[in-house]
Amino acid sequence: MTASSDTPLVMLHLGLGSFHRAHQAVYQQALHDAGDARWVLAGGNIRNDMAETVATLQAAGGAYTLETVSPEGERVYQRITAIREVIGHDAALSGLIAWGADPATRIISFTVTEAGYYLDAKNRLDLGFADLAADIAAARAGHPHPATPTLYGALTAILRARMAAAGGPVTLLNCDNLRHNGDRSRAGLLQFIEAAGDADLLAWVQAHTSSPNAMVDRITPRPVPAVRERVRAATGIDDAAALMGESFIQWVIEDRFAAGRPAWETVGVQMVDSVDAYEEAKIRLLNATHSCIAWAGTLVGHTYIHEGTHDPVIRQMAYDYVTCDTIPVLDTPERPCPINLADYRDVVLARFGNPAIADTNQRVAMDGFSKIPGFIAPTIRERLARDEGIASVALLPALFLAYLQVWHRGGIAYTYQDQAMDPVVAHAICEAADPVAAFCADGPLWGALAGDARLVRAVRDALARVQSFVAAHPLRRGVAG
């Protein structure tokens, strides 16, 4: 397509997973439903996954059905048609590159999970990842890696083509749960381009793109067959791409766009100068608590997040983590928070307790090696800097270490996925003479805190509490290992 006065403008999205289709696409659908069709969505995946879902979406012209469920169990069904072009995958990413180079595309957004950014504690690319190193080498040769392209490799190929085509400025919009997600993904991209040796592209990206920070929120479990069955019963549509999410939805974006944007503020998106307060509340009160419940629930034999949320001891762990250690560093006299964090905590726990969501521990427990430094270490670091205790927050890394030890023994009842984990390192931590000391000494997990005696002591005490809790739990005999 090419831009003209009557051609819709395009937001190209990389990553057609459940979250994008239950979040960004829903806001775009709300604009269309209100009569504003000036912007449309196109999207595809940078790796050859979700092939069946992509094929289903292509056959339906991008349309699918979304089921939303409230904490009270009310189910609502909505047909989403905002994605107007589903781009099939090929090894050269030719479809994504063509759409990204087109002047009509003014925003390139992406959801690739937190671990897909390969950034260390100092926001430097961690070149120890084979996928990243291979993609940098491929980018030097002028193309993304055909088997394992990274987000940076895909963006580099797209932006090279856009620069060559004089496609004009474009906004790079991160929609992942990454602190300062726009700034950090931009830093990673610029480092990638520099490592690939493309000075011209580096200068062009710096001059012609923006990367606003954003905060996104909606619980979206992996689709299960029951969702398709309920959609068919409720709507008469047999939709293999149907998915389900909670009724709660939020999107907060810094209003820094290089080439225009949809009128999202008219459909509930919060356009702000800074997302910092919203971002910290989401990452520390929601994301970290989510992981806490998933790790603890798995250890005692729960399958779903709502089961752990209603488990009195696990719920108290999550509540104490937020109330005792996290709220006090996010809302201070020197830096008051614009959000009522106690209310936010209670809404989060109510959302997690929704049994209709049936969100699995498997989905939420993944990527612990990026969640510890991203979601949990900041609270520990800030409390220690203030000479305050970390007994409640230390339970979270202790839960992950206990979880890791069960994984090491082959006792997790599902496949654990962690893009940021080096299995050799993880097994070595568990096999160490002092696993707590080895865990707390890991640089990628803890940065400057690595080896801190206060951290080691707190995690050791917390691990003892976790082990006592697990041993005494009535479901414990149902957990292997």
C-alpha cells in the first residue's frame, strides 16, 4: 500500500500473540466502532510460531472473537476487526519489511516478552545470548537471521528499508512489561545497529524515530479449547483464533510520537507526560505479585493463579510484599505517588482471584531470570539504600530459588520457559554447596547487589520460611521432586 489522502494510516505490530489481540487491537476497535477509521492495524510475527493461529486470522481477514470475563463471572463477546492485514511469515521477513517501509505506516509497535530485549542491569546488550550474537552477524551481512531473528534484527531490517525508501519518520512503540520500555528498547536497538556497523542507519534512527515509554495491563491467558467452545455457543462462530481476557484493561503512553497517532485518548488510553508512577505500580505491585503467586502456587501443587490467590498463606505473602516493603518506597513524602497504591493492591488481588480467567501458573511463572532484576531487585535495592528491612520482599526471590531447585530436580509438572536463563548457570546455582550464596552472587540477576551480605542473609531466612510453608502445605504430596 502507499499513503494518500484517503488511505488509512497504519500501526504495524510485531507479535500477533494473545496480548496484542486482547489489548492494543481492542483500543483500535473502539475507535473504529466510534466511526474513526483513520488508523488500522497490520501485524505479523518475527519468528515462525503460532502458524495455525496466523493462518486462521489470515483466512478471516484478521477478524477474531474476544471473550472478556469480569471478577463476577460475567462474560461478554466482541468481534475484533481492527487488524486489517495479517502478514505471513517468511525467513527474510519480507512482508514485515515491506509494510514497515511504507510511508503509510507511522507506528511500529511490538510485544516480544521481557526476555526478548537481551539487556543487562546497565541497559547494555548481553552478547552472551547466541540468538543475539547470530542476529548481529546476520545484520552485518544485510539481513535478519533466518532461523532466530531478534526484535532488534527485525527492526534493523525494517528501518533500513524505510530509510532507503524515504518512508519518513516513525514511532517505535514498546508494549511489553519492561521498565522504561521505550527508552530501554531504543537503547538496545541503537547498540544493535552500532554493533552491526551501520553508521548511516544509526544516525537516521536517532533523527527520525521516537520511542515513548508505555504501560500496558490486561491479564490474557493462553487460549484453551474451552474458549473456542464458549465462543461458538454464545455467538455461533467457530473461531480457532478466539481468545479470552479479563474485563480490566489499561494503557498509559507518553505522548511523544514522531508521525502522528490515533486519537486513543477518546477511547480510554491515558496520554501522559511521564508513565513512571504507573509503570512502577504495575511492575512492582502487579507483575511481581503475579510471579510470587505463580511460584508459590506451583511449589505446593496449585495449577491456576486464582487458586494461589485464595490460598491464605500465599495471599498473605503477596499482601505483605506489597504493603510492608513496596508501597513505602513508591509513595514517600519526598516523592508522593499520584496513585492510591493500597486500592491498586486490592484491585490486583481481586483480579488475580478471578476463577473464570483460569490463568495458569505455567504462563505466569516463566522468565524468572528477567523478572528478578526487572520486577523485584529494585525494591530490595531501594530499601537497603534507606537502611530498611527486606524480609517481605526477600520472600519473592526465595520462592523463585525454591522453584528453581525443584526445576533442577525435574519436579516441575510443566515445561518451564525462560529466555533469559542459561540452563548451565541455573543448574550450577542449584548444585552449589551453598545455593543461596550462589543465587545471590549472580551478576545478571542482582547487578551491584550481587553478593551483598544483607541480601544473602534475607534470602536465606526467607527460603527457610518457604521450605517450612511448602512442607506443611496439605497439597504438598501432589508435587513431584
